[in-house]
Amino acid sequence: MDKQLLEKLLLEVNTPSYIFDADEFAKRAQLVKENFGEKTGLCFSIKANPFLLKSLPSVFDKIEVCSPGELTICEKAGVDASKIIFSGVNKTEADIERAMNDKAGTFTAESYLHAELINRSAVKRGIKVPVLVRVTGGSQFGMDEEDVIDLINRRDEYKGIEFTGLHYFTGTQKRKPDVIEKELDYISEFSERLKEETGFEVKRIEYGTGLAVEYFKDDADNIERERLAKISQKVKEIAEKFELTIEMGRFFAAPCGYYLTKVMDVKTNCKINYAVLDGGLNQLKYDGQIRGMQIPKIIHIKGKENTVTNTEKWTLCGSLCTTEDVLARDVNLDSLEIGDTLVFCRTGAYSVTEGMAVFLSRELPSVSIYSESEGLKILRSLIYSDQFNTP
């Protein structure tokens, strides 16, 4: 999305605001599909950005849902429930019952308890549901290898479950392609071990690459394309052995987001130029950003005509009563004034949902989605916290 288009869209929204570009989202998904090949399925993890759900490109085979709230979003959006992989480390009996009522296509089991609850609900309905067993990557998620083997050895006890394969995800923001390649080899080798020790043949693997997104580099797109290309051969290799689905959220969504915030005040304290914005860290979050020490791509939209060009360094602060609320330091900007708008780019993943939403009882930003064919649609107007935060 270029500056000219952002200036036009700014006339239709209030700040602070998020705008997500559905066309950029679709292009990113297509780029991944082209690299990974037709045999590799794609899954969008909606925790990265639930606002994109209604604009989900057809290239996605699956949708990962990890909470009752995300299930509600899917219900309201009218998505095809057969595409849902109902995941998450904390599944209650009520959650599973609800997902089963919705006819979710696949469930994951991260523990013996999950397997028991899923089985109980399915047996009650007289059905069998596909289940992927999550293998731990050394955290609270998933199950140890020996527990997975034990569970699979006991598979005949679970009359309501069709164990179909494995789920594996160890973490995000992986910058080294060889780490991802080793993980794919590991889950493939463990699948072979399962067959040898239990007679169970893994049909499906859902794997989250955790492929990194660059937020603070000028050549981010090229770096990310190179990483994608480097792991593509290994992905295709594994897809020849199993029904492989690659699950990602951040990598798909990050480039399509724009956060718009207005300059409310400017001042110079102790020889440092400060701009106070109507947004802040309660609404904007970049992975790896610490007290504004790194500078993301920022587009400066002038609030009024100014023929004088005076480039200065600025520290950009939000509206919160804390010294932590610094979005970026030492940003070179031309003639920054009250009323100007700053657009923070690459905010399409997590940022809109990860901020400290109601700190200082500030409003939640408006959210819109744009496409060339349908124009701008406002999905959510500004929400003022007195609507839900009043004693």
C-alpha cells in the first residue's frame, strides 16, 4: 500500500486505526504456495490476525483455532468448519463439545486428558473424529515422544478417535532455514519410529515453521523470500511422504498491516524532540522491539501543506502515562507537526491483538480492511473502554 492510497484512506477512518490490505495478504499466501508446491497444504493460524478471516484466500486448506473466542469468530464469519483444526493447550470439555457441535474438521490432542475428552464427546455422538497428536518441542505444549508412543499403542481404546497423524510446532521467528529443515527431518523420522514401534502409519503432519518476519530492515521482503525459498525443497520432500500442512500466521499476515496514529503534541525536552501520538504501545507491538530502540518502516503523511523542509530526529511516544510508551527513537522526519499522521508498516500479525488494550482506559483502535475490488470496509469502529471497564 503506497503513501498516496494511505492518504486517501485516511479520509475515511479515525486515528488510531489499523488497516489491513486483503490483496497483499492474498499475494503473500500465493507466494508461499508457489514455493511449497501443490502437494503442500496451507493453514492460517487466526491468532495472528482474526480480522483477516473473512478475506481468507482460497489457497488456504485449513484454519487453526486455539480458543473458544476464536471459535466464536469462525461461527460469526460463517467459515467452513471442516477446515478448522481445533488446537490449543487448554481445551475444556465444553470447548470440545462446542467444536464438535460445529463439526470442526480436525482436533489436536496435547495430553492424555485431551484424548479422553475428545473421545468421550465423539462416542456420545456415535462418531469418530480425526485427531493429530502434538509432539512437544520442549515446552508446555504437546506430549513427550514416549507418551505419544504409549497413546498410539492404546489407540484401540479410543472408539471415538481416528488418529491420523502428528502436530509439531516449536516456536516463532526462526531466522535460520537449517533449523526448520532439521525439525522437518525430526518429525518425519519420528513418524517412521512410530510405525516401527506401534504399527501406526502417520498419514498427516501439521507443521508450523515459525518462519521469521523482519520488522526493522529495509530489504525485509527480499530476506523473507530467500528464507522461504531455502526451506521449500525440504518442505516438498516431506510432502511426498505425508499429507503435509504448513501452519503459519505471522509470515502470512505481517506485511499486510498498517497502523495509523496522529501527532497530538510536539516538544523538545533536554534537547530531545518528542512527538506525542494518539496511539501507543497499548495498541502497537512489534516482535523484538524494546523501548523503541529499533525503527520500523514509517510513512509520514502531512496534515497540512508545508513548503519548509526541516529534517530532524524524533522520539515517537504514545498516550500512556509511562516512560515505557516509546514506539521509536531517533526517527528522521521532515517538518513533523501537530496534526500529521504516522503510518507504522508491517503490522498485520499479532500487533492488533497483543497490545495492553485497556491500560489507562484508552480507546481500542478502529479496524478496517481494504481491497482494490471492494474498497475500504470498516470492521470495527473505535471502542472506548468505558463500555467494558466501568466499575
